[in-house]
Amino acid sequence: MAVDPEKEISGLWRALQGSQESTRRTFYQMRQALLEVAGPDADPLDISVRAWGIIGKDMGKAYLPRMNLLKGIEGLMMNVARAYQGLWTTNGAVVDIEKGQKPNELFITWKRCPWPTSAKEHGASMKEDLQGCDTYLREFLEEVNAFLGTNLKIETLKSIPSGDGVCLRRLYNPEDK
Amino acid sequence: MGKLLFEWDYSSYPGAQKYPHLFKSIQLGNLTIPNRIKYAATEDNLNGRDGFVTDSGVAYLKERAKGVVGGLCTMQGVYLDEARRGQGYVGQAAAWDDKFIPGLTRLADAIHEQKAVAGCQLMHCGRVGAIEADYCQGPSPVPQRLRIFRPVQEMTKADIKQCLKEHVEATERLLKAGFDFVEISGIVGYLLSNFVSSYTNRRSDEYGGDIRGRMRFVVECIQEVKKVCGDVPLGIRLCAEELLDDVSGNTPEESMITYEMAEEAGVDVMSVTAGWQESIYPVISRDIPMGSWLHLAERAKQHLTIPVSMAYRLFTPDLPNKAIEEGKLDIWEMCRPMIADPLMPKKVLEGKEEEIRPCVACNVCLARLFRDAPMTCYINPVCAHEWDPKYEIKPAEMTKNVMIVGAGPAGLECAWVAAERGHEVHVYDKRQELGGTIIEASKAPYGDDELYGQIRFAKTMCEKNGVEFHLGTEVTPEVIEEELPDSVVLATGPRYSKGTAPGFDRQNVVSVLEVLSGTAQVGDNVVVWGNMKPGIGVALFLAKQGKRVTVVGREKKLGKDVNPSFLWRYVGYLRQNKVTTYNDCDIEEITDEGVTVVTYDGHRIPVKADTFVLTEREANPALKDVVQENGIELFVIGDALVPRNLSSAVHDGYRIGIRI
């Protein structure tokens, strides 16, 4: 009984896409539930940003066992960047990492990301989508900083929700002038 | 010469001749300890959840006190605060109020009854504490690497002052209870170590900064406790190497400064340790060769004038004896070897080393503690049941002729226990060698050779108790009918199960036993069928030979039968040796080219393989019918009953041995 690779891979591919779609839909369904419970005065932006903050912090904690300084700050920054890359790739994004010209500077590019489309589909603003992502990344990083006593920062230079075509973020160590 | 609590004369004992350095006295402060043996403070979760000492805790410690033959027996570390932020284990003993003194007195008395020196320990668990509270305390709010711990709250100066006071008050209670030696624990992530480490102490006040600043809390603690101790010697446990270089922990040089400062502050003995609970490096599991950490004790000796003690993979008396002779160590500490065999040093003294049940360094004892369960031991069925008469080996009311089929760990354990009770015991095995599947299992890499120690121990005990071996004898229905014993114990081991998929009868399908014994031809690409310990062991055995190995198993998680405190080692080694694992999967077909793996949800993965190794096991009902048909009392134990692990085999064997 030979395995038909095309059939196996296409089945898995469909399952992965379905799972990614379901994750995004679930987020917005939970957001809707919170809005309904919170009442008419609730600001969706507050709820969303708060939720992404919790998720970011928790994911940061989950990744602590993989974070270390054995290869110095540069190695740690690459650990963090790869963690972001892995987390977003699992969600259906395409993410690249490039070293910057300065030491201890990395540029992370989201060449494609399904989250802004999902936000649109569920009636969320692009501002909310962008701030949600920024909060997630920052809270994740804060957890790592607290763990290792570092002071890494991340800043958003371009974003898909702002119409830039890609999200471009700079991960850096401000202590390196 | 300091104060001597109990007279001991070891001169007539064979162990004192063989290991003279272990059985000579040593002075700690003003106290003379008759030998160089210390049972290290060990949490056991045997106390009430309210911190009160229990009968089981007293019985547990009393047995260890007997074992140290006059040496130092230390009770577990006590927590010191009513808010329970310093409590790291649900069954940890408490000393934050006078109401605990009667229970603590029972422990000190139990040690003294055995003419041993009673030690106690102060243990605020710091960032790994607050097991029953909402947050724990530390010098800085640095999150732990592991999720299981509570959030850390930074201690204020008032908190620090209060904590010092609690150390002092607890010491007063412990001294009232009658303890002869006090130790402060500053290791593995507990509070004192949190202050010392650059990883967890980021304070900018006088309790932080450089190593001298970070040691300030420890120094103050030593000085305050010392004032209360008076003539009672004071020890401390500190890390010689934190093994936290990946998170900017202390350097070994800084650790030695902490040792020097502790001595200067007034401690009388230093207990040398390595690693933290959050370290990514293994320290005490059996993949670490015995004696690996002795260089740390030697280094400590170079920095100190006070005596130095150490545990950490010193499981046999020759190692510490030699180290003491060479001036690298002063006191042999033990924890796990005396969990496995509480009388271990006593047996050394009496020249009965072969009768020591050796610890297999599996860390199930620790795994239990971290899961809020009472202490147990993988290979000592009596551990934590010392209080329970049901676990005693008592003479049989009616002696029987017992036939045990299978000379593996279950059969041998049952045999010696039954024989010691007075039964006439015959052990049969079709092989010419004792050990059953442990013969092969002990050939797996990363320290599994130590598993065979259980067979050596059981063989000695069988021989001592007159068990008759019938090796090279296959037990058939005819043998049973001819012998007609009163009881039959089937300890025949498991059957290796073939799946129902096409190809399981192919020539390239071999058993784990054939592979580990070297009798099977194994190609370069191997699929191991079964994701429990036998599968992991053989996968590593083959991967270390350079073969490409894939483990496929039905269990949802790898190594379901391996305790979590050891499983992380195997997971690391599998990754290191590039072994692929497919859990929650089945085999659809085996061919000459390979194997089709099918996931739980029906996806199929082709895996190239020239050899397929069976490790999946099932119960072995062989001979059951014939025993029952002849009206003979029947017991089935070990993997023959339900395939599990060495621990279950030994525990089954013991339990049936005391019941027959």
C-alpha cells in the first residue's frame, strides 16, 4: 500500500490552514464576547490590546526555557527574532530576519500576514490590529528582559495595517550606541 | 577534642578496615562527629500540609539515623514563616511557631535513639517557594524559567529584616527540640541562593551589586543564627557552581568568594553543591558519571579551613574514602543512596556492601516532591512506608514451597523476600543468567548499566536466604505438574507484541532484546516500534552507533513510563542523536524499503527503514492456566502482569514476597 505523497501533503496543508483560520476566528469571537459582557462603554481597542498583552507575556514565559545568553546579546536577539518568526509562521505569516548594519540590531520583516485581513473581516480597525501586534511583541520581550536582565527593545518601522505592504520591525539593544 | 554525644568504636568492623577514612571522627565547631557520614537534609512530603511532623516522617528519619551509624543525620529543611512564602513543598515541616516544637523534638529524639547526631536545616525556598501561597519572595522580581513556580515579589528591607528574625526564631525552636547541629540551606534556587546569584539579584541597594553586596543577606543570616547557636555547630549549603552561565549567573570564582565569606561569618562546615532547579545542565541523574563533581569539593577545600562535605553522585564508599584520604573532602553526604537503602553506610561498616540496594539515580523521588506527592523510591518499596507494619518482612505463618518462574527483577525480588520469611523458594529461568530483560536494558547508553545493580543486590539477597536457582531450565506445564509447588509466581517478563499490519512477520523485524544483546543484524535506517522506555533505550543505543533512527509509538507522549525528572534527559539525548519520534501513531505496513506510519487522524508518513525493532510489550499469560488447573496458588508479577518498568517489577516482587 504505497503512500501517495501529494494526497498526504494536501490533506495536511488543508488541516493547517483550517487550524490557522480557526485560531484567528476564535480570537475575534472571544473579543466579541468580551465586548458584549463589558457593555456599550467598552472600547474594542482596549480589550484587544489587553488581550494581546496577556498573550504576549504568556508566550514570552513559555519561551523562557529557550532564551539564554550563552552566545551573548547577539545570540539572544536572534533567539527572540526566531521565536517571533516561529510564532507568526505558525499563524500563516511569512517572516524574514536580517542583521542590521549596527551590532545588536536585527530587522524582522512580515512579508505576508493574515491577521490584518482577519481584523477587517471581523470589523476591527487597522489601528487595533497594529497596536495588538506591537503590544504582543513588546510584552513578550519584556518577559525576556525581566528574566535575563537585558533591555532589548522593538520598534515598528512599517506596517501592513498602515498600508506599507510589509511589517518591518527593528529589534535592538539600546545600550549599543 | 570537642564534645562527643555518643561513643562509637568502629575498630572491629570490616568496613572500618576497608574504608578507614570514612570511619574516623571529625570536629565541627565544638562537636565531634564519630565518622564522616551525613544523611543530607531531604524533603520527603511526609509531614502534614499544616507543617506538623507525622508518624511516617519520624519513622522515615529514624531508619536513616540508624543507617549513619553514629554520624550526622539531618532532618529536612523547615520553612520559617506563617505566610508560607518560604514553603517549597506541600509536606514540608514548619518551625514558625512554638507549636511545632513537640513534633520537631520527636525527630531529634528518633535520631538520638540511634546514637546519631541530630541535624536540622533552615530552608526558605525563595523563588521556588510559596507552594501554598499566591506569590513567593526574592531579592528581585525575576521570572523563573519554569512555569510551575509562583510569581516572585521583590523583598523590601523590612521583609529582609523579618526574614532574618524568622531564621533566628526557628533556630531557637529547633535547638529547644534538641538538635545538635544547625544548617542553613542556600542552594538550588532557594532564598539565600537567590540573593547570592547575579541571575536573580538585581538590587541596587546594599543587598545587591557585586558579590560582596549580594552575600550581605547570607552573612547577616549566618551571624544572627550563629549568635543563637552558641556552641552548637552551624553549617551552610552553598553552590560551588550554579551552572547558570546561560542566564548570567555567578562565576565559579564568585562562588568561591561566597564560601570564604561564609566561613568568615562563622559557619563551621560547608556543604558543597552544584546546579539550580533552573539549570539547563544535568547534575545528579545517572547519565552523570559518579564522582563527576568531586573537583568542586576539592576546590572548596582550597578556599576554606573548615570541613567540607558533599553529596552529588557519590554513591559508593570507595569514592569518598579516597577523596577524604587525598584531602579533597571531609564528610560524605548522602541523600538518594539512603532513600534507596537507608542502612547503606551501616552495611558498608559491617562489610555487607553486596547487600546494599543501589540507587539508580532516576530522580523519581524528586519528581514526586515536585508533584506534591509523598516521597517514594523507584527501587525501594519500603521507602516512606517505614511506619507501616504491612511492609515489614515477617516470618511466614506457614512455610511453603514456592516456584518462581523468571529470574528478572520481579522474580528475584519476590524470591529473596519470600525466602527471608522462611519459604522454600526455587527460581527457574530458561536463560543461564540472572537478570531477565535487565540484562539487555542495562546495555542502553547514558548510565543504564547502573540498572543491573538491582540484579546484583537481589542475587546476593537470594543467596543469603537460601534461594535455589534452576537456570537453563524452561518451565513447562509438565515441570509444574511434576513439582506441584504450593505457590507459583509467574515473573516471566512481557511478550513483545507484533502489530496486525502487513509485514510484522518479515525477516527485517527484530526484537529489542536481540538488538541490545547484539544477536540481530541491524541496518543503517531503523524504525523502533514503541515510544516507552525500551524504545527510547534501544533508539539511543542504535543512534550512538551512527544509525538513523525513528521511534514510532501509540502513546500520546514519549516515555510515559519514565518519570518526568529523568525524561528531559532522554528527550535531550534523542534530539542530540537526531532521533525522529512519531507519537500517537501506528504502523500501517512494513516493507523491504521501509514503514508506513499512520497518525492518529489518518495521515500517512513513509519512513525509509531496513530494520524494524519491536519494543511494544503485552502481558504474558503463559503457564497461568496450568497453574490454576492444578489448584496451585498463583501470582503474576512484573511485566508478565502488565508491562511497566523496573520500579513496578521490584515493587510487585516485594509486595507479593511479603504476602505469600
